Amino acid sequence: MGEAIDLRVLMDHDKEQDKEFHAMLMAPKMPKAVKPVIAADGDNVRRPRGRPAGSKNKPKPPIIVTRESANAIRAHAMEVSSGCDVNESLANFARKKQRGICVLSGSGCVTNVTLRQPASSGVIVTLHGRYEILSLLGSILPPPAPPGITGLTIYLAGAQGQVAGGVVVGALIASGPVLVMAASFMNATFDRLPLDEDEVATAMQNQYGHHNGPHHQPDESDLYGMPQNLIANGTTPPEMYSWAPGRTMSKT
């Protein structure tokens, strides 16, 4: 009887040990504490690499432009209403905004245009009727501006196919909406050319070109539908468009 009791006690003791061992296996493992590294004099301590856990990049403050740079260039798409003067409208815009305007292109129709041919005689030609804008270039500066630096050069096509161009003199009345693409700026420098180091070389080039340069006058047959009042003495001003041989147009 005593031996049976001892046997039970041993079995219960073994069960208790098994439970404790099973509990140790199932328990979560805790990280071991890292011992501080104490370096002796003259020894190099190797630091851990990488970013510390939980660290983030600091947010950078946004860049806020409080005022526009004086050298900034703006792009503009301007629509001039029908019946208004295109030249005067651009000049008023430049004066009110105090910005220079560089006209890049234009589209639309104008009526009763007066042009000056920049030739030796400076012929003034008035084109009556409605004309379509083929090209519009120029610059307009707010006052005070040097004389002669402001102006528009335009090329037009008529209803009969005639093409003429020159410097705009006087009003340029829009016949329907006229769209002008331009760039504006605040600062512009006025330089007189040629510079000192270029004067001698430029004079020699001009003299060589005057004696040896080819002289070519466009033939009247290369002009399509050009009115005779724009052709003087059988020569055509260089400001007129002309078509080279091989054009597909046919005279009617």
C-alpha cells in the first residue's frame, strides 16, 4: 500500500514538471537586454548603421513667392473686340500695366489699313476693304521709350489673293475679333550696336557685301494677284511676299 502511494506522488510530481516545462515553451520570448559597450582608451566603437526606428524626415516649409521677379516674362492671349484699334489697344495695355509687349503673332481681320514701306522713299499705301492678318510682329513699350523702338509690322491677304505688308501707320481697326499672342516683360535694356570691338569687323563685312553681294529683284510673275498700284517702276519692294517657281496656285 505504501509503495502505491509513493508511485502516485512521483507521477503527480512528473506531471507538474511537464506543465511547467510546457508553460515555459509557450511563453513569449522577451528580448535580451543589450549590455552597454564601454570602450577602452584607443579602441574604436562601431556604431549601428541605419536610421533609428521611428524616425522620419522633417517636413520642409513650402516656398511662397511674395512678389514677382522683375525679370519674369508672361505669356498673353489678347482678344481685341471688333471696331477697336489694335495698335491703340496694345499701347493702352502697356501703359496701364507698365510692361513692355513683344507681339509674336496675330489672327483675324482688319479694315482700311495704312502701311509704310520701309524703303528709301517711304511710300505710304492705304489698303481699303477687309484684309486677313497673315503675320503680326512688333514691340510696344510704355512711356518713356526711345523713339522708333515701338511699332507693328503686319502682312495681310485680300479677298482676291493679293498680299501686302509693311509698318502700320495710324489706326489698325479690327473687323471682327482679333487674337494677339504676345509676351510681356518689366525690364528692358537699350543697347547701341555695334559694340566697340565689333565696329571694324562689321565695316569690313559691309564693304565686302556691297561690292560682291548678289543683287536680285523678284519677278512680277512670281506675285499672285498683286495690285499694280503697289508695284512701282517694275520692281517690287522687299516687304512684299513673293512665291518662288513651283507654286501650285494658278492665275485666274
